Amino acid sequence: MEEVSGRGMSPENINFDSVPYIKTEVMKDYDPEVYKKAEEVLRAGGLVAFPTETVYGLGGDGLNPSASMKIYAAKGRPSDNPLIVHIGKIEQLRDLVAEVPESAKKLMDRFWPGPLTIIFKKSPQVPYETTGGLETVAIRMPSHPVANKLLSESLVPVAAPSANLSGRPSPTSPHHVIEDLSGRIDLIIDGGDVEIGLESTIVDVTGECPMILRPGFITEEMLEDLLGEIKIDPAILKKPQKDFHPKAPGMKYKHYAPKADLTLFSGDKDEVVSHINALVKEAEAMGKKVGILATKETEGLYQSGEVLSLGEREDEKSISHNLYRMLRRCDEDGLDVVYGEVFYQHDLGLAIMNRLSKAAGYQIIDLKKPE
């Protein structure tokens, strides 16, 4: 996928601090007027936050360059970070993509609607403001009833990254959206807490072999069962170089991070717990407020500090559901420093570690190796 230059897509071209104040309306998903109001906002080039099965999305008309630029500005998001276009009906693909490979047809038949984003070669109709300057477009059909109804009734292809300020933990409840974006967008649809809690899996089908660009609820194992060979982009768990051009959302910049300094530790469970206990004691002696990202299996082993349990280690769905909520708790509770455990990097654990690695700015210490 070739980066398109000369299209004014560099982050410095957006003034994130000059976003005009907008009176944000919050409407319940069961309000009979909510979908009519949302369609009016979208067609007028405005922004609507809405729940999906993964996280809350911040939506604008994906075919309107001005709306896409409003999304970047409202979030404070670098404009070389592509947006995902959400659709409600498969027929909408005709106007958005140049071709539909056989692998994409199989993926859509199996996983749409659902938490899977597919990267296609874009049609001329999709503006570069939406694709981050790329010749490709990321498309998803969500399964959440509110998102599906909004997209199906409005028939507007909706460009929608997560509905949070750029870099912060993604929003899994309407309260997170209100906290980050009230006064910056037109409408928030309150659909309660979301189910999954991690963004969609992203698969690029524009090359010879399908490639996972972002892990999620649809795992590598599921994709291999359907497609056979599949590759994983090496940038998923490694810090990208400065000149790296992201092919999908969340690949380049620090994401999901609490304000506190977060460090992760891997190794034998007892050694990790002992090491974190020692660090907590040192930090508290310096007057710092310390948090620990732990699990049900280890939460009782920590001697002090604020222990934030993500769930049961063997139940990865519980970890994914609680992850962003606990990262936001770090800010709500005014923590200065946070220490956390790592997770297995298979199945849903790969997606969990992808998010945690970025939240920690890739500060991961292997206690089995010299620091």
C-alpha cells in the first residue's frame, strides 16, 4: 500500500487546539427520535458517537472530506492515521472499493456483521482525508444493534475511529465519551456499556497473502481455519520506527495510555509479583500513588498499592472487557505510576498485549533477562 504524498495529510496541518465549542446532545438509544437526529447530523457533515460491539465510535460521513477532518480535529488525532469506514449493508461496498478479492468474500461471509475490519483497495469516491492519504480503505460492518440500525437507516458510510481523545484508553461506556468529547461533537448515542471492549481485528487483503494488521476478537486461529495461510504484521507488538507509515488505525502512535507511567513485567508469576511488590514499596516511600494491573489469580498477592483486577487470566474475554475501564481508572484515581503483568500472546491474548504494549509505550521488562 503506497502512501500518497502531497495531500496535506501531515499531523501539523490540523490545529487540534482550535476546535470550536459545540453543544453536545446526549440521547438514549431507545429515544424514538435518535436515529433521525443522527442521520441529520451525519448528512450535515457533523459528528455522532455511537456504540458498537467493540468500543464506542466517533462517526462522520466517510465520503465527506470535511467531516473526516473534523474527526481528526475533535480527537486530536494525527491525520496520517487511517479511519475505518462503517457500513450497514453489503451493497455499500460498490461505491467504496475498487475490487473484492476472494479472501475478502470468505471473510465477509463468515464474520460480517461483526468485529472484523477488512482493508481493500479504495475507489476514487473515497477521499484521502478518510484513508490517511493511502490508496486503501478499511471497512467494517458492526453487529451492535444500535450501530447496525444507524448505518442501515442513514445509508451513509460512516468513518469512525474510537470516540476518545487521541492516545487515551478507548471508550467502552457513554460516560467515557462524554468525558473526552463533550463540547467537541454534535451527538452522543447512549447505548450503555459495550460487550467486547477491544477494537476490531484488521485484516489486509490487498496483498498476495492476507495479513493481520491489528489483532482483536477475531483471532489468528479463526482466520487460519477459514483462509489457510495468514501473516501477522511485525509492528503489532514492536515499537514502530519514526518513518513508519501506518496501514491501519493504531499501528504507529502511542494509544490507550493512562496519564500515569505504565511498565509491564514478564516472567515467572512469583518473580513478577515479588518484583512489583518491591517497586511499589519504593514508589510509595517517595510519596507516589501506585497502581497494579493484576488478575483474579494474583490480586491477593500484592502487599500494597491500588490493585486493579482485569479479570480471570484463563478467561481472556473478561480481560478484554475490563482492560480500558481499568486503564481509565488509573486516571480517575490519580495514580502516578502503574505496574502490570503481561499475558499470553495467543488467541485473544495477542490483542490484549497489543493494547497493553502501546499503553505502556513498549516499556516491557522481561525478568528472565538482564534489564
